[in-house]
Amino acid sequence: MALRIIANRADPALLTLPWSLPLEEWTEHVVPLPRGLSRHVVRIVRLGENTYAVKETVEEIAFREYRMLRDLQRMGLPAVVPQGVVTGRVDAHGEPLPAALLTRHLQFSLPYRSLFSHGLTADNLPSLVDAMVVLLVRLHLAGFYWGDVSLSNVLFRRSAGGFAAYLVDAETGELKSHLSDRLREYDITVATENVFAELLDLQASDSLDHEVQALDIVEMLQERYDALWSELTEAEEFSTHEMWRIEQRVERLNDLGFDVDELDIVTDWDGERVQIQPKVVEEGHHRRELQALTGLNVEDGQARRMLNDIAAYTAYLGLGREDRSLVANRWLTQIYDPIMAMVPPAARGKLEPAEIFHEILVHRWYLSERAGHEVGIFETARDYIDTVLMGKPDEKVTAEDT
């Protein structure tokens, strides 16, 4: 049987991988990067400038997941990017080997177990739950039924002190034109059961404080999912004298990080009552706004923090009457870019640039409080790099990791 590689973007280096060996025996090109728990054998490999996750599975399942991930990618949903499927693998004796699914490694992402080994504490659990809730709500809004929701099937990226979550395993997923309440509720039930077991497992390995009540955390997951789903989808009724509530609803959704692309507005027969219901919502409000102003593509929480800093910069320099895009470009060239240039090459794999900038802003607050006066941003950046950043572990794959 001939080796066959189906890829959405050809990388000739894929042919150099040892496809005639079972994945568990791979050593060449393998990167010692943290991986989540999986029922399959998974390896992360580095080929030149590209890093991939390789998973052995049944051929039919590999193609199904590959197509599903491509659909999610086209829809702009937070999931790992599929690279290809390899079939026709045989070992040195001609015996068949499992097919392999390749996805691109999500830079600066970590599985939940590694987050706890990198210093995450019980205090961070609400942020982790929020990230998972936003991911699940976004998928459900798009008609995606997951079927296997768990912390193990998610990668987390830091986002302004919080987290952004990305789907990793779409093996059991289905895209539907409309997701029924029954399927949504089943996904939530699976999520709470799996997360409960995963938290107990963390406690058993002494990775999580034994005082944490796992049941409270999964109840929080259910409550926050219900609250966000309600805010994004439920109808709201008011009198025609309260039309300002339409704008208030949109602003509330914007504050949550969602844009409203379409509202369904209905009035009663005498025009005295108005009912509004969001019809099309899309996460990433702040990210899109920052990208339009500066070209930076960051997580939504990071974008919100940067937009706030641009606003403070605008007020400090008295530039409120200036064109906002021009002020944002000035902030980019006079504040953000020079600070990023201060980060030494050896520290650039520790955090994403946007997360470094967020932490510098937090660090400035601590330094200013201690000093009793406002500490300059560049003085803060130097102190943060020397005393905080250099001591952090790397979260990005670098050439030295291969």
C-alpha cells in the first residue's frame, strides 16, 4: 500500500517523518512539549518553522475529524487548524499502521494540566471555567454539537490575565443547521461530569488544592453557561418609551466581547410593546476593533486591555479630537513597538507579546502603588522584564526545543 498524504497546504517536510514506525516509537523531530490526556497516541513534531500535532487513529475517523476541523476553521471558530491526513502506513514488515491526523500546533497554548504545573492555582479556576463556557457557547451558537466536552479536549491561551479556550478534539462533533436544546443540555451534562472527574484527578495528584470543592466548580460552569446563553439569545420585551434599551442590550453584549450582526425586532399590534432578540452574534468585538485600528491580532481580552490603554494614552496627551486610527498608530509606534523591542530574544518564547504588554500594565500598577507615584511605562517594562519575565517558563515552541 502506498503512503498517501492529504493536506490542505502542502509541506514537503512531512515526507521526512518516520511514517513506517508506530507513533509511540518516534524520537526524531519530536518536541518535548506538554500534551493533554488522549485516548490516542499523540506526538508534537517540529519541521523547520512549522510545528504539528500528530495523532494516530482509524482512517475513517481521521478524515471525518479533518473535515470537521476544516469546517470550524472556515466558520472562524476557535479550534486547532487541520493540516492533513496520512494513510497507507506500513511498518518494516509490511504490517499496516493506523492513519494519522495532523493539526498545526497552537503557539503559546497549554493543556490544563500544564497550566497548573506552571503555577495556576484554585483562584484561577473561575477564569478557566469562563474560557470554556465562552468556547462552548460559541460552538453551540454555530450549530456545533461536541459530544465529548472536557478540559482534556481544550487548549488554553493566556488572555490579559484570563484565558481563551480552543477546541482540540472534534472526533465526536457534528455540525447542524440548528442545535436543539436537548443536544446543548447533553453537552453541558457531559462537560460537568468530565470536568468534575478531571478536577478530582488533579487533586489526587496534588496539582490542585484539596480544599477546592469540585462540585462547586461544575455548578459554576452550568450557571455561567446558562447566563451567557440567555444574554446572547433570549428575547427582551419593553415599551416603546424605552427604546434606549435596544442600544443598552447591544452595549452589554459588546462588553461581553460579542458583536450583534442582526436583531429581530417585533412590535405588538398597537405598537405599544417592543420585543428584541439577537439573531446573529459573533465573539471577538474588541479583537476586531483593535485589529482595525492597529493591525494587531490578539485575543479578545488582550485587545480590550490595549484599547483601554490607547484611550488612556489619548486622554493623557489631550488627543481626543484627533482621528482615532491616527492616535492608535501613534500609540503603536511610540509605546507598544518600543516596549516589545525591549524584550530580549531569550524571553520571547515565554508569553505572547500582547500578554507581556498586559502584564507590564499590571506591573506598573504595583510599582506605582509601592512608589506612591505613577511609574513610567518604559521604566516599568525594564523592571518587569528583569524581575518577572525572565523567570517564567517558555510557552512557545522554539528552535532550541527540537
